[in-house]
Amino acid sequence: MALQQSLAFLGCLSGYLPDSRLSFEKTTLYIACQLVEWNPEKRDAKDPEACSTIEWLKPDILISLMQQQGIRFQHRIDADESEMVKRALPYIQKTFALFSEQKF
């Protein structure tokens, strides 16, 4: 179970996806969010994604991985989502700056 606070609409990736059966256009919307609460024990076991592994990566590592993924899937405009991470960087940096100012 995770709770988040939406920070900003980052835009969308939209593109033509060729398919041997039917070509189509796909649009994916992206929103920058800040994690408020994370409790993996409260994940709904009936959710098909409940067994997924969640990894937290630094933005520069994630950008590189997404760019490599985009190369592997040359005909999938949505395979390289690195642009969205780049658009989220100002929000990520602001969140970390606020977090580092807090005294625990």
C-alpha cells in the first residue's frame, strides 16, 4: 500500500505503434508524485501486481535504463520514458531539498 501526493502534470508520450494485426496510436499521461506512505505488508494480495518488485532508483540511473530499453524496442515510442524522468527532475530536487532541511 502506498499513498502519494500529486505534485505536477508532466505531460504525455504519444506515438504511433506498428502492429502486424492493427496499428494504433497510444498516449500515456505522467504525473510527478511525492511518496507520503509506503507499507508493502498492506499490498492487496488479490491485486495481480502485488507480487511485483518495486525498486527505488536515482534519476540518472533510471534515465539510462529507460534509454537502453528504448533502443531494444525500436518501434515502441513508449518504451523510452526517460523524457518524463527528466521533466520530473525539478520536482525531485525540490523534494530532496525540503527533506534535507527537516530536522529529525
